[in-house]
Amino acid sequence: MKTAITEMFGIEHPIIQGGMHFVGLAEMAAAVSNAGGLGIITGLTQKTPGDLANEIARCRDMTDRPFGVNLTFLPMVNAPDYPGYVRAIIKGGVKVVETAGNNPQAVLPYLKDAGIRVIHKCTSVRHALKAQSIGCDAVSVDGFECGGHPGEDDVPNFILLPRAADELEIPFVSSGGMADGRSLVASLAFGAAGMNMGTRFIATREAPVHDNVKQAILAASELDTRLVMRPLRNTERVLNNAAVERLLEKEQELGADLKFEDIIEEVAGVYPSIMREGEMDRGAWSCGMVAGLVYDIPTCQELIDRIMRQASEIIDRMDALRAA
Ligand SMILES: Cc1cc2nc3c(=O)[nH]c(=O)nc-3n(C[C@H](O)[C@H](O)[C@H](O)COP(=O)(O)O)c2cc1C
């Protein structure tokens, strides 16, 4: 399938794996890219720019296909060495960067000068238009359903995607709630040029996480995610567990007085224990409502082939409807 996104990134299928903390390692990105999608290494999961340079080199050893790096700008106590990460990306010859979390304007000139395509992930039409105006090549439009940070507007993709199509001139992909061929055809119908998936890619054979994480997604229904940190205006959609229930109780108790320090135990530095050790109740971890649509743990190749086959069957069925 050829779309503005496959052409822009030089990939076979219009399917992107969004950056994911402690999931987007070289193994994940290479598996998605080898299957014809765009795999993405999560920059900040690597402790230093030097570590990121090594991860990029490892990924290049595993695939000849294009892959990207995610750079997330989120409120953090100590700001990471962003200029260093950008240098590692440029030196590593990476051709696509997914930015997220905040306006990427400060790093954009360096990336553009190096001929890197930038896709900015945003959760509102307003932010998508801003990304377009500062020179991003594409945007990833992340609806309220998404795993991770859906923003504070709570607009689901049935509205957000066609709104984005009505306003944007640059190509965009859908993100949040995407799982299968139906998601892809619906995204195209809404005007997107492809789709981005997070949660669905964790439940694959190659995802470099503990099997408990994959089983938790498999067992979860669409009712099992919760929104945390809303009082801090840093809302995150996570899978419910004992730590999340504790966190939500604190939010309820403290109301407007809640501070980050009150919930630090449930949210800070918990990813290594969860993703590597499989300690599922260690803290809050991002997961999308789409967990309800995850029924198996295929390889990335099986998943992407199945999505493309299903999309093609749906399009044929639509054609037959029109002809009838
Ligand atoms: C475990 C997990 C970790 C994530 N970490 C990041 C991250 O570090 N940076 C980022 O931009 N997005 C992150 N995301 C968001 C994904 O890139 C993607 O936008 C989102 O998962 C799409 O929604 P879906 O899960 O419904 O597919 C994360 C998502 C998950 C599930």
C-alpha cells in the first residue's frame, strides 16, 4: 500500500510503532521495520546519548530498513541532555524522529539540517497545526483512547481524526486504539495516511519485555485502563493494578493539594521493574484501551501481514458493496 507516509519514510506498509519507554529497544524497532513498518527506538530509555548511539548501532545490525528514534519532552525533575541525544541521532544516520510531549521547536533546526524527517505526536488539532506551522513533516494524532499521555482535551479518534483531516495540510497518521485491519481502513477513511500503534506492538513475540506484561495486555479488556495524574495536568492512561488503585485513592484524598511527590512511589522509575522483571504491581504503566482488542501474541511480521490482508479484504468488501 502506497500513502504519503510510506513515501515519506521509505517503508512498505503505513504502520508505525510509537516510541515506548523500556519497550522501544533495538529488538522492537528492528522487528517492526523488518516486517515493513517503521520501528522506533525510544531515545530517553537510553540513559545517556552514548547509550543511544549504541542502541542505534545495534538496531542497524538487525535491519537494513528505515527506523526512527522517539524524543519525548515531558515535565521532568532533571532535564535530559537533549542536544546530546540529537547529536547521537544525527551521527547515527537515523532518518526519522518522532517527537512528543511538548513543542519540538528547539531541536527542529538541527534535525532538519541533517535531512531528518520529523513526525510530531500530538493530542489536539491545535497542537497539530502548531507542529505544521513550525515545519514538522507529519503528525501522529493521538486520541483519548491511547496508551500513555492523551492530553487534557479528551477527544476520541472518531472526532479527532476527521477534525485533523479538515485542518491539516501535512500528512498525518492515526494513533490510539489501533489494532488491526479495521483500524487501518477506518484511519484511511478519516483522512489519515497510516496508523501508529503502541499497546498492540507490546503483545508481540519480539517485544523485549517480560512475558507477564504481554499476558497482562492479553488478559485486559477495554474497561481495564485508568487515567492517572489528571490533577497534575499530566494525564496518563495506564493499566489498572494495585499501585494504580493506591495512586487514585491518594488523588481522591488530596484533591487539588496533590503534588508529584505524593505519588512518586507509584510513577517514578517503575518501568525497569515492570518491563524487565515483570513485577506487574510495581507502579503505573501506560496501556491503551485497545488492550481489549488484543487476542494473541504474534510475531511482528504475522501481525503486520494480517493487518494488511484484513485491510485489503475490507476494501474489497466495500468495493463489492458499491457495485451491488
Ligand atoms: C508502555 C508504553 C510506553 C510509552 N512510552 C512513550 C514514550 O516514552 N514516549 C512517547 O512519545 N509515547 C509513549 N507511549 C505512547 C505510544 O507511543 C503511542 O502513542 C500510544 O501507545 C498509542 O496508543 P495505543 O497504545 O492505543 O496504540 C507509550 C505507550 C505505552 C503503551
